[in-house]
Amino acid sequence: MAQATVSETIFFLDRASRIGLQAQIRETVVSAVLSGRLQPGAQLPSTRKLAEYLNISRITVTLAYQELASQGYVETASRSSYRVAGNPPTTVLEAAVSGVGADEIDWSMKLRSSFIVAKQMRKPLDWRRYPYPFLYGQMDPSLFDLGAWRDCARRALAREDFELMAGDFAAADDVQLVNYICSRTLPSRGIRATPDEILVTVGAQNALWIVTQLLLRQGAHAVCENPCHPDMSASLKLSGADVTAIDVDKEGLPPEVLPAKVDAVFVTPSHHSPTGATMPVERRAALLAAAASRDFIIVEDDYEFEMSFLAPPSPALKSFDRSGRVFYIGSFSKSLFPGLRLGYLVAPAPVIREARALRALMLRHPPGHLQRTAAYFLALGHHDAVLHRMRGEYHKRHIVMAEALKREGFTIAGSSAFGGTSFWVEGPDGLDADLLMNELKQDGVLIESGSPFFPDADGPCRFFRMGYSSIPRDNIAEGVVRVRARMNRLLAQA
């Protein structure tokens, strides 16, 4: 029986895609084989015919077919002819029988808990197409050494490293990464710790979630800052604890107004989120003294301390801790790139043992290859070089943006003593920052409304955040002008 011949019309090349032409050809065949659209023995277009149809080099098609053959998806029929392999590496399952539709189930009765308790900070995935992206937490890829990262990723794939990371770490972490955190990262913040006092996490948020689960329960009493990062406030609410949000001032959280009952205080003392305020040494000492006398724990989120270009960053609160009452959370996501999602928790060894057991129930450990790649990137000096480059450029952007905001009459509600990557802006009475954020998209401008940082506030929020880590320096001034113009129009309409 003659075998079916596959038409070349199933192939399509997106020449604007970052995916190579060979890879696109392979993806087309693999997808069709895995879905069952191409049956074993089906004859593929010849290399010459497909090359002519796609208007590409014949060698490109040949190399794609050869790679598919080495993977077992196709096999050679003649010198330039290929067909789908008789036994390709796939298992085709029978189509599932249609059943009750999801819309016929009352999920509010099935799901025992809801985790949607905070207003989300939504950032457009296509933010790079906006000419004026004042988004906090995004990176400028031109400042990152991608070549060095690739080299470190290749090093992590060397046989010895691969054999180690390909195994199951169980609940352990990459030894090299932990040793680097102990010997280089923490000492720069004035902190001394041993490996058994460190847990690697999937970003700072993962560390925060673990801590809240360990420290808080129904009826416990927690304190956070107001305004507060929405992820932190949401984690505290979901713990079941009674949460008190204390208003910050230009020096951060004031310890003298702590409530009578408190089990844990969650703070960002070196660089308050989102205002950027820095807690002075006197307040830190007072907070530590209160923790000792009233027997509560302090959880310190020490984000973005690396972006210090105005002055050296103040030592971490943890560096003043002599009793182990401060749990320290750090992250590489801000200093490398946000998609990295690598952070760490520093706490007494008995706490870390419990935290490691809890993490193991969720994800066992962060990906081994990612940990080892980051370890090489840090150990070989690339991290420090990237930070040096970032600090220099962000300092220039900070100056340009501060001048632009002043020129347009904006009120900077918070400011960092040592640097950072954003400004916390206070709009006039009557401003709705959510509406401003949405309307500015028409002008090619992206900002962040401050409303998610005030989860318990009623009415519109007049605060908003403008970051400068992802916007080109030459676009800052015009972007600020557009924000002012759109704000004026909204206020006039109101």
C-alpha cells in the first residue's frame, strides 16, 4: 500500500521570530507527529521541494531533517527523501470523552479556600513595545552580560556538575551557591551566617510565604508597614493572623506605635517598599530592643540594597541582631533579572530545618541547574560587574528623572537615601491613580498605581510609582511630560 505524502503547505516560517528556521521546521514536524496528524510512514516533502516552497536554502531543510532523524521522529527513505518513523518517540492517547463542562460546576463550593485576597499589580507582558515604560522591577537587557550567563550555564552542564545537579537534591541546596551567599553576599550586608542557617528559595516571595506559615496561625498577631507590598499583605492575611498595618513616615516604620500584642513584625528597613524610606539606626535599635523585651520575631525583606549609587547602603537590620530574632530575606532577582526567581532565607538553624521541610512539601528545591549557573555567575565576578554597570546607568537615569519630575511639578512622596530604581509620587487630591495608569497606555506610557499597596483603603488612590530600570534615559523626560499632561486632563474632567 502506498504511503501518504505530506503536503509542504503544512510548513510555515515566521521570519520575524527569534526561533531559527531549522528549529521552526523541526517544531512543525514534531508537533504534527505528537498530535497524530502525521502517521508513521508518511512521506515528507523532499529537501529540494520544501526548500523551494519555503524559499530557503536546501541545506537548512536537510539539517532539520537530519536532526529529526537523530531524534527518531523521521527516517531516511532515500538519499534526499524522508518519512515519519515507523515507531516515533511518542504515545498517542485516545481523545478524552466529553463530560460535564467546567461551567456546570460550582467551584465556589468545591474550592475550600480563596487566595485572591489582594489587588494584583498587573504588568503588560508586551511592555517593551511601549516607548515610556516606567515599570518597577523590569530590567534593561543591555546592562546584563548575557554572554557571561551563557558561559556559566555551559559550565553548569559540564559532566561533573551535570551528574550532581541531575540527581535529586531531596531537600538540599546547591553547595556552591550557599557558600557564596555565606562568604560574599551576606558579609556585604554585615551579616555572618553558616550554611545550615540558609535556605535557597524561589524568589523572596517564596521565602516570605514559608516564614508566614512557620510563624503565624489563627489568632496570632502580625505587624506590617502601610503602604505595604501587596504580596506581603496578602500572605499575612492568608495566614489567619490578626494584621496591624502601621503607617510609615520618612524614616520608615515607627517602633513606638507597635500594638500591645505582636508575634511578628514584617519590615523593609533599608529600602521601604514602595516609598524608599530608610530606617535610621536609632529606630532599628529600638525595634530590636522591643523584640527582645516583648518576645517577637522581626522579618526583614532587604530588597534592592545593591542599587546604591547615591551613598553606601546602611547595614542590614540583621547585622545588629545578636539573639537570632531577625529572619532575613534576600533575592538575586533584582540584581540579576526578575525572571531568575532565586532568593534565600537566613534564620537560626532550627528554623531553617523546619523551613526546608516545608519547602520540600511544595517544590523540594529550586532547579539545580539554575542554582549552579547562578553560583558560577556570582563566583566568577560577573555579578559584581553587572551591578557596577547598573549602578552607573541608574544613577544617570535617577538624575534625569528627578529633574523631570521637579520641572513638571510632581511631589516625590518618598525617596531613597542611597539610590534604588523608582520614585514614589503623590498626586493631587481627587486623582485616581488606577484611571491614570489605564489612560496613560494610550500615550505609550506605563506607570504603576499605588492602590495595591493600600489593600484596606477606601476610595481612589492618588499615589503611583514610576520606575526607571527599564526605560531608556533619553525617553524619561518626554514620558514625564506625558504623565503630567494626562493627569491634568483627568483632573479637569473630574
